[in-house]
Amino acid sequence: MAVLEIMDRANVAMLNKESNKALKGFEAAIAKTPRLPNAYIGKAAAQEKLGRLVEAYDSIETALKLEPGSAMAHFLKGVILVKEKRFENAITEFDQAIRINPRNSRFFITRGDPNLRLKRYFLALKDFERACRMGDRIACSRLERTRKNLRTRPVLDHRPPRSRSPLNRPPLER
């Protein structure tokens, strides 16, 4: 069987939530063609679904070595880091994925989640709003739900601090 056929079957297994079957398929594709980054990305996704986060992280690192410009690899690495509760590192990976492909609304939604957990409400709302403007209904519902939750409890202003440019400074006393 050809490598692309094996990959297609593994992808179908992932869609059908058969992670074990998908993992075996991606491993078979890697055995035939070890320098195929998408096979490592698929393998990492299957491992992540199975809760094997350390193995998934290793697989995604291999994919990034083979193709450093893969937005999906950076995105999946961010997802793994969120599950490991390493939110700052996850946000960095989501930033990288967004730099590579700024048209994927999923990247913005998923970056908003660790920002919420770090209580960076302004940044999370900004991400949800951007994805909502892209037409993502899930993002629109997350945006409204987050706004509603923030209205029900007192919150300080969580906008990024102003720059220290001369325009923002108070006038000097003479």
C-alpha cells in the first residue's frame, strides 16, 4: 500500500475517533517514509488524544525539525503544552502558528483559552473577537459567553500597559 493511502486511512480513523487505529497507520507511514512531517503531526495528534503527552511532544518536535514552517505543527505543540498547563509556552506556539497562517480562526480561539487561564481577559477577548470576525460561530459564542462572565464579576482593566512614550507622560512641573 502507498504511503498516501496509509495516511488517508489514518486520517479517516482520526475523524472517526479511532485514535489507536490512526496511531498505527501513522506509524506505518513513518516506517515507509521517515521524513514525512505530516505523518509525525498525525502521530502526535493521535498520541495527544490517547493522553500520551510526552510521546506526542516528541513526535511534534520531530515534525518541526523536518518542517519548521508548519503552522499545524506549532498549533498542535501549543495544544499539548496547554494540556501540560504550560500556558506561556503554549501561547508562544500559537503566536508562531498565527504568524505562519493568520487565516485560521481555530488558532485564535485556542490561543484565547490559555490567555483566559492566565487572567489576560483583554487578550482572550481580542482573540475570540478576531476569530468571530472570520465567521467562526464557535468563536462568537465563546466571545459572548466570556463577555457575560466578565460582566458578572468585578474585573480590573487587563489591557496591556501603555508604552512609556513621551506622549503618555504627564507634563513636567517647573
